[in-house]
Amino acid sequence: MIIQLLIVLAALYVGSRYGSLALGAISGIGLAILVFGFGLKPGTPPTDVIYIIIAAVTCAGTLQASGGMDWMIQVAERMLRKHPDHITFLGPLVTFFLTVLVGTGHVVYTIMPIICDIALKKGIRPERPCGVASVASQVGITCSPIAAAVVAFVTISNANGYMVSIPQVLLVTIPACLIGLMCASAASFKRGKDLDKDPEFLKRKADPELYNYMYGSSATTLDKEISREAKASVFVFLASLLVIVGFAFCQMIHVDQNGESVALAKVLGIPKMNIIIQIIMLTAAACNIMFCKAMPKKAVGGAVWQSGMVAVVAIYGIAWLADTYFGNYMDQMKLMLTDLVTNYPWSIAFVFFLVSVLINSQGAVVVAFLPLAYQLGIAGPVLLGVLPSVYGYFFIPNYPSDIATVNFDRSGTTVIGKYLLNHSFMMPGLISVIVSTVVGYLMTCVLFPGYFASFVN
């Protein structure tokens, strides 16, 4: 059992070192060793979640191809440039809500150079907003109605008897994560030396070539011309999200039928949410292609669609590997961990966080380890409360958004650090995740008082 666990961890580690598609592909090597070498029974790949991700990414890809995402970035940039003094708070809020809307944190590549530029031109140390903004772009994943982590949480929870809906998840994660991010922004507000007192920055500024590199140009999207079709694609996308949330509310609302409380969705014959999301997202993608001039070739060549497909492969391989291992040793896992999770059910948050450090995918963490948590007997409200803890890959700064942010900061204040872990994303990442997880857990205690009372007793 221990040897096989080491094989699983080795596959995750090696995959994370190669990055991109390697996360899923190298998990296949681990799966082959467990199945053919040790004779374990193969688990089941998470097909429902994968289908949803494909549909959502296709819709977001057509939004980008039509130019709709450029319009969203322009609107965000206008707000940021109107209030440059508050960039340390507004920058992270912008990247957070862009991720909430689009379902992927890779939208940060367009807005981050603008955040850096505004801070630098205003004389604010760019590390302050940039460090939190990069973290915020990933925190928003557990707050998006079409993100893999949220959809997977709802799908797996429903399959395990916890009938939670997307709006109920967002009711916890959005306020919890916003509080965590604002705490991280407050801690970053005076972080590091001011630019006029930083000897390293002043040395760079004294170099004419570096001075021209830092101040010679401005990063902006305001000069882009936005077509009517691009704006229409945004409304199509937002309308699709509203429709999905509307159907989700039908799952929440119960009516009396023959003396029994039944979900309105069941009375109306509405399909399950995983089916609804796929239908609505594909329909919205088709509308963007037919009416908003979203060229399919441009959509599949865009960063959003490509990063989404990489996530599909990662989740496919990692979740299948984890399901194979834990599925064969569930009885042993229960025996070893029952006392711990019974007395301290919130401790599962440490497992989520540590696994995320390894595999760089919140969706993969949820798909691979949420079923294990339910099998161990951890209650659904607890798991919902600690959902923000699935973001831990800021810990080792090898994620593309973090690396890109370092390169976008022309001032050189946003850094990886000489000792790897002393980087610009560590402090805001830890504060955000810890505060969000604690607040989320406390919120579930308020929203689900029946469970909390039984736990105290």
C-alpha cells in the first residue's frame, strides 16, 4: 500500500515538473503500474466533469475569439485607471471577478500588464497589487458557476447524498474568498519599501535603458476597437450564466406535491445540472459562432480554450489515478483516518491544500479527493466550508500566471526569490486561503446549524 502510494505521489510530482499535458499523461504511467504491475482494479475516470469542462471552455473560447473578452478587459481597465490610488484593492477584485465570469484564471494574462503599469506610473510598488492579483485570479475558480472545481463539487456531492446546488456553493465561497482577498490586499498595502526608498529600484531607474523600458510605454487595451458582435457575445455569455443559475435555483426550490416536499426541477422534469450546463454552454458557443463572428479556428487557438483542454487532460489522468488507488484501499483508509476526521473533520482542508501544491489544479483536487472525503464520512457542509483550501499551487511559484506576473512587472519588485519559497505570492496566498477557509467553515456553521449542533454535541 505504501509503495503504491509513493508511485502515485511520484507520478504527480514528475507530472508537475513537466507541467501542462504532462500532469495527466504521466498519471497514466502511474495508473499502468498500479493496474498491470500490482493488479489493482482500475477506477472510473470522471467523465461527467470532463464533459462540463469541455462545454464551458468551448463557450469561453468563442467569447475570446469574438472579441468579447477584450471588451470585458477594457471595462475593467477604465475602472482601474479611474481609481489608481486603490490599485492594491481594485486590481485583485478585477482579476477575481474576471475569473468568476469566465471560469478560468488564465484571463489574467491580459489585465496583469495593465495593473503593473498603473501601479508603476502612480509610484506604487507594483509587487503590492500584482502579488494579490495573481492569487485572486486563481481564488476566483471556486467562485465561478462554470469552473471545474465548483461543478465537480456539486456533481460529486449530489452523487454522495449531499444535495447542494451551484448557488448554495457560491453563497459560501464568494463572500469567504472576497474576505480572504481583502485581508491579503490590506496586508500588501504597505508591503516592501516604497519605490522612492528602494535602492534596487532606484538603481534600475538610474540606468537610462532600464528607465525607458519601465516608463517608455504603457500597457493598455483602450486603443482597441470593439465591434458590436464582440459586445453581443458578452451578453450571450452572461445570459447563459444567468440561465444556468436560474435552473440551479429550480433545484433549490421545493414545492408540496401529494404531501411531500419535492424539488421544483423534478416537478417540471428539468434534467440534472451537469446536463443543463453542457446544453446551455454549447448553445451559447453556437450563438457566438453564428451571430457574433467567433471564428472556430481562432477559438481553438486562443489561450482560454487551450488552457481548458490542458485542464481536461490533467483532471482525466490525475482523477483516474487517484480513484484507482483509493478505491482499492478505502477500507484501510477508513480504519486509519476515521478517528481523525470524526474529531477534526476540517483537517481534510490540509489534505486538499497539500495535494494542490503538487498538482496545480483545483478541479483535479476536487475530482480526485472529494469522493475519498465523503467515503471517510465527512459531512457535506464541512467540505463546502473548506472548499477554498483546494488552492495551494501558489506555494511553489511554478504556475504560469505567477511566472507571467513576474515578467509583466517591469519594475522588478515582483520576484520569485533567491530561496524559491520567499516569493511575492507566498504571503498573499497564505493569508487569502487561510482566511477564506476559516470564514467558509464558519459560514457553513451558520447556514447549516443542524449539522453544527450535532457536531458540538
